[in-house]
Amino acid sequence: MERYEIEAFLTLAEELHFGRTAERLHVTTARVSQTISKLERRVGVPLFERTSRRVALTAIGGRLRDDLMPAYEQIEAGLSRAISAGRGITGELRIGFVGAAAGQLLLQATDRFRGRHPDCEVRIREVQMGEALERLRADEFETLLVCFPLQDADLTMGPVLLSEPRMLAVSSRHPFARRESVSIEDLSRDKVLQAPCSLPDPWRDARSPRRTPSGRPIESGASAETFQEILTLIGAGHGIFPVGAHVTRYYARPDVAYIPFDDAPPLEWGLVWRTTGATARIRAFSDAAAHTG
């Protein structure tokens, strides 16, 4: 049965009047009559008794109404919940973040969002960079605040929310630690540690490039799953790694020095979400985050 057939049958079973049924369904009386006649031909018996004065359910029609109504109400409720989740700014919005600076930005954006949409609760949770996208795709989070770029076809990147200078993390005993700045060409002079293999190539290449702008090869160092692992390897003298300037505030360590780049583009942060999972809640939060300053 088509949905319009079920709807026409159940409405007529309630109204017992073709004209009122047509008005509720916003169709003509003839359309209702044709739909019911088609349904009766499929069933093989009349579902309604029709006279010039009244319309009444037959015994079989009554049983069909009783059988269909619970399932129809369940379908309507499910559809209503889906529409509410997709269009409404209520319920709960689950957001993941990578790194301390992202967490601070999220808290500020959440305060602004709650002021605009008090009926929507926000739950934020930190996630390690190596598992962030996997957990986003598994629907553990609806959106994720991470460092760009993420150019996967199944993901949508929101506007840039934060831009910060790029720095090079080195051991405090490294020769670079005594310099005021470094260049991208300097990356060829040591091993560059590798971000988790689970991250997409554009993200990894932005931090662990294979060659300098002049074409000199950059040797790859060990791979780590978390940022703390990367800093531990750096402190032990096992390599270097490009980072954002926020690390000087949130990840100060006596065994690691942070040296500014004089020629590297800034790192950009923003929200990313599954393209098929876009909702009004996500768009509203993204807008609130974009106006957080």
C-alpha cells in the first residue's frame, strides 16, 4: 500500500464523510473516492458501506483500520522526530574537539549558542587526533572542531574560526632552540615526526611535508597517535614537528622549545561534520562559533 492510500483510508474511517476527508487531505472528493475504490479492488471486498445518507466501515474495513492505525501512528511519530532533529534547534548537540585551544574556543561558542537556543543542550568531549575522524563518522559526535584542512568528500568544513601562526617544536637541546625563527627549508635538516596514519593525507602533509619549497627531501621520523606522544619524542631528541602557536600556552614543557616560522602559512581551525548529517543544530552552532570573539 502506498502512503497516500493508507492516509486516505484512515482519514475516511475517522470522518466517515468523503467531503471532509478530501478537505483534510487537500485533494478532491473524486480523488478520495478513486483511491478507496482502488484499495477495495486490491483487498477484494468493500471496506465501506456507502449510501446517500451515510458512510460506514464494513467489518473487514474495521479490522483493517485497527491493524493499520498503530503502525501508521508509529511511522508518523518517527517522521516527526526526524523533521524535528533535522530542522529544529532542540535536543542535544554532541561536539568533539582536538586539543586544549579547541576546547576553550568551544566553551566560548557554547555560551553564545545557549544564549540563542536555550532549548538545545550541548555536550562536548575531547578526542585524540588519531581517532577523531573515525569517531565522527561513527556518529559519536555530530560535529568536530579540528585543525584544517580536511578535504574528504564525505565531510563538510565550516568557516575558519581561528587562525594562528605556525611554529616548530624542537628539543630544548636542539640547535634550532637558540634561533629566533626558522624557515620551511629548515625541515630538511632533521626528521619530521609523523601524525597518525589514520588522518587524511592533506592534514598530514600540512604538518609533515615530504619536500621543502625548493624541492629538498624531508626525512620522515617516527609516527605517534597523540600530540603528547609527539611532544615526548621531540623532548627526547627524536625529531621535530610543526605546530600552532597555541602550544606555547597550553603545552609548555622544559624539554621542548617552540620556534616561530618566518615563512609558513598560519594554521586554521574550524568545525567539520558529515555531509549527510548536516542539521539546523550544526549550522546554528557554526554561526554562533563564527561570532565568538
